[in-house]
Amino acid sequence: MMDDGVVIREVTAGYGRRTVLHRLSARLPRAGVTAVVGPNGSGKSTLLGVLAGTVRLSGGAVGRPTTGRPGFVVQRDAVSDSLPITARDTVAMGRWALRGPWRRLRPDDWAIVDACMTVLDVADLAPRRLGTLSGGQRQRVLVAQGLAQQPDLLLLDEPTTGVDANARQHIVAALDREKARGVTVVHATHDLDLAMRADHCLLLDGGRLLAQGPPDSVLTPQALGDDRLAAGERSLPAER
Ligand SMILES: Nc1ncnc2c1ncn2[C@@H]1O[C@H](COP(=O)(O)OP(=O)(O)O)[C@@H](O)[C@H]1O
Ligand SMILES: [Mg+2]
């Protein structure tokens, strides 16, 4: 049943006086994966920000069955590559988000950090500085940080954009694993195969919901207005 998932009711939200999302309503299945798709600027990141609580609502409401803080893996290009921080400390920030930055992490926190790095196959990168990692390695470290929070709701902004096949495979497996653990997963993506694997799909355009439902009913060439899909291209249109 979807009754106990995340419920977005008539949400209007944006930045300052700029409204991006217009009375958007949707239901996201609990312990399922929801893919948010749409061209650049359609409001995908803003919607994730609304779910994360970092973008303020000017109307409507978001209902969640649980009260814990969501985990939010931001778009990779939003993370500075000059931060003088190691991969392991980057993942550990997921634990500090829970414990508070003034608390020392306990051995069990570090055990979770290391386990999450192993899942994403980045354990051997632990002492490396974030800025020295490849795009795919850094993205896996950021996903590991999200997992380390052990959230009930995990939000990921374009987790496979610009990463190599190996990184993508580990990220896809990690999302499957979180879902199997009962986590509600929401990701924004231009990756058609990843969107097709989701349980539920939201299609945005211009900050409005064009369609929602099972991916194969939402991601039709007509709905996307793009015949590249019919031609078998595996990436969703970024520009319209
Ligand atoms: N911090 C911000 N301040 C003002 N406008 C923003 C900000 N972030 C995004 N926008 C605008 O909101 C709209 C939707 O952006 P976004 O949610 O990032 O779309 P997407 O993730 O689908 O590319 C765009 O027009 C964008 O320029
Ligand atoms: Mg975005």
C-alpha cells in the first residue's frame, strides 16, 4: 500500500519570491524507489530540497510516516573539490549529521562508516583527499555518506550523472539494498535505465507534475516529447 509513504500535497515552493514548484501533489511509495525525471530546470532538485527540508514551502504540505532526518546526497557539482577532507571523513559526516558535530564518533559509528564505504567499493580510498578522486569515486563516497546516516528516507540528486559504469553499478546496487532494508528512496535522474528500474516515477516540466505512476507508463516517448527514446538512446533528454 502506498498510504504510508511520503505524501506531497499541493506543494508550492521556490527561492525568495521565485516560485519553482506549482501546487505539486504526489505520493511516493514507502520502502520503494521513486525516480524524479524532467529536463534541466524542471524542478527536480527543488523537489528533493523540499523533501529534505532545505527548501521552504510557501504552500501545501509534505507528510512523512517517520520523523528521522532524511539523508540527502546532493548533486556532485554542488560539492567543492578543494575541501581538505579525506574520503573517510566525508562519509563520517553522515554520522556527525546524526550525533551533532560536537560529539566524538564512537567505534560503532566508524564501523558503520567503513561498512558503507565497502558497499560502494571505496574502502581502499579512505585516506585519499576528496578532491583527488575521480568523479565516479567521489560520487560513490557521497552516496556512502548518505547511507551512513541510516535514514528512513534517502534522497539522491543525479547519483549516476557523469560516472563510469563501475561506479554506476555499485550505486544502483546500493539503492536496491536500501530499498530491501525498507528505506524510501527518491532520486532525480537523467538515466533512463535507472528510472525504468524504479517502482514509481514522477515526470516534471516547468515545476509542474506532468505524470506519475509506474515508469513504463510515465516514460513513454510521447510523454517525454522526444523521439531519441524511441531510437533507443539510454539517456533522458536534459534539454527541451
Ligand atoms: N538557489 C536558487 N535560487 C534561485 N533559483 C534557483 C535556485 N536553485 C534553482 N533555481 C531555479 O529553479 C528552477 C528549477 O531548478 P532545479 O530545481 O535545480 O531544476 P532541475 O534540478 O530539474 O534541473 C530553475 O529555473 C533554477 O534556475
Ligand atoms: Mg538538479
